[in-house]
Amino acid sequence: MSAEKPEALQGLRVVELPCLDSLPFLAASMAAKSFADFGAEVIKVEPPGAGAQERRLGPFRDGKTDLETGGLHLFLNTNKMGVTLDLEKPRALDVLFALLGQVDIVLNPNLPALNERIGLSWRALTQRFPKLVVVSLTTFGADSPYRDFRGGDLVATQMSGVGYETPWHQVTDLAKEPPLKLAGRQSDYLTGYTAAAAAMIALFDRKNTGAGQHIDVSQWLAMVSMIRPNLGGSTHESLESPLYQRLSMRIKAGAQWVYPCADGWVSFNAGTERFWQGWKKAMGNPEWMDAEIFKTTADRAAHVDVIEAAIHDWLSTITKKDAFQLAQAEHVPCFPVHEVREVAENDQYRERRFFAEYDHPTAGTVRMPGAPCSFSATPWRIKRGAPRLGEHNRKIFNERLGIELERLSAEKII
């Protein structure tokens, strides 16, 4: 029945441009996916030959590199149509401009200097296409003082403060400990979602004004939005306030960490009075927790090393699943740290039918994370697997734009 229901973004047309820098940046791919999976027509433009960056990043089945079957490519590019175009050749711009004249949004993940060199600056695009929503996705912003600096996931994570705060107060010696690298490319994906949300707002505005606009999305600032309470505390609290002190010090102040257990790791929070009492019940009311030195939250913060030693002893005897269930029963925040296979086989995800499967002409059956949110009237769904390189060249260039494919091939721009 869901296949017969309308799609939330049906009728919307989006073009995703490739990142031409050698440093991988997947924000535009994620932004475009968020449109495509809710029904927008997304045309993904890739460089001829090697294709988009995610094709080369894997993971690959059996460790064999294949541009068509890498896991990241299969996930990021569902429901998209794919064309190839060498944007660094002047003739290719004529083709791209013919395409942009028919769409609502263009997502551009390239540095301002490169865009200006090849004729794709946001100013040029908004002037040529006054109704187009032009979205720039860069590390520091298209008009920032840092506009010409390269950045990337690690730089954005650290400059934003997220690396400093994750896990909270876990990094205690900045001079000696290495910078934290978040798993995968989380800042790329967050930037993509930020860009998609901003572009939708611009489309709503276009209904009133009839005009498009430029959306300038910074990866760095998108990550800054992840520590909003910290910004408020740092800018509006006095230097002597408890909140400011908690944010500025680099020492542990409570049992809110990721701890080793019998078969892996588990995270839990015993930092408040209610959580402390709940955890005491989960642990079987051990006598040591009634000691005078643990009476108040401040007392526990002052003796956190003693608490951690006792917790380590207890956790070493049980599995992360047991710890999770005991804590949850007492309403204490807790979760096991899963390996990738454990996530894929998780009972809750299975009951919620979170993972989706589709058949890909080259990769076969693909299982991947499903809908980020559920709409009943206009459901998320996969209608088409990730495109093969240049799969829709004829459909887009020849049938839609009326350009002879053979001529484009002879000019070596596809």
C-alpha cells in the first residue's frame, strides 16, 4: 500500500554536484539522499572514469574494490539518477546550465576558489538562475575569512568543540593526548542534513517571493550547533558559576563514562542523585555506596576515582547486555557499545523494521539503514538502488535536454 501513496517531496528537482577536491567530503551526497528518499528527483553529477568519492571509499565485499558495489555508495545514492560530466571543461558548463535551468536546488560541495575558476561561484549561479536555490557546502563557509582553507571531518570536529567535549571530560591532557576522531564521517552527514533543512526553508520562502537564494552551509558551524548548551554557558554564565566551571575544567566530575565490562564496553550515567540511587539498586545495594564520602553529588564528584574502581570490579563480572538491562529496569541512562554486526542484529531495530533491503542490479540484495523518520501519508521508501556510473546519461542529456550523447562522448566531457 505504501508504494501507492504520494511522496513528500514529489515534483521537486535537485542536482548534486561532485566534490572535486582530493579530500573526501560527503555532505552534498547526504543532503541529496535526504531529498531523494522522500521522493524528489535527484540527479547526481559525477566525474567520468572514477566517479564520486564515495565509490572509492568502500567498505567493499570481500575486500575487492568495485566502483559499483561499495557500501557507502550503495547507501548514499539510493533513489538518485546518475550522470557523468567533466565540470572542469568549459563545454561541460553549457550542458550543466541547461540542466540547472530545469531544477529547484543545486548542491555544490566545492571550495570557492575552484568554483570561481570554473564558473560555478554562487554569485554567478544565482544571477544566471534567479529562481534557483544554490547551496554551498564547505568546511568554513563560502564567504568566511577561512573560505580558502581546506578542512575536513577531523578539523570541523575539533574546531567546533565537539572533539573537546566527546566523551565529556574524557580528554584530560590536551597537550599529550591525540585529537578525537569521531567514527566514520559524522560531521559530513550532519552538514548534509543541515544543508537539506536550510534548502527546504528557502523553497518555502520562494513560494512567497518567487525568488531563489544562496544558502551558505559551513561544516564547522554545523558541528558547533551540537554543543549549544556549552555556548550558552560559556557566553552567559559568570566565571564563578558552577556551570561555567564544569564546562571549563578538564577533570572528571561524575560517573558518566564508557566503562569496560566482561564482553565489551557499556556507557551509563550515575551523575544525578536519582541515577545514583537507581544504580545502587541495579548493583544489588552494595554497602560501599552508603559510605559518608558518597552522600551528596558533590561528595561523589570529589571521589569519582574510588567510584570508578568499584564500578570496574562489578562490571568485569557481567556482560554489557546484563548491565544494560539492570540499569534500564531502574531507569538509569545506560547503553551497550555495539560492534557493527551487533547493531545490524539488534532486537529493537529488527522489531522496528529499521533496516531496509533492496535489489541492486550489480550488488544484488543490499541491506542498509532505513527511514530517518516515519511519515504515514507520504512514507520514505527506496524505489531505485544507487545508480551505476553514467547510467542515466542518455535519459538526461539526450532525451531530456536534446543533446546528442555521441557528441558529448567525442568532446570527452562525459
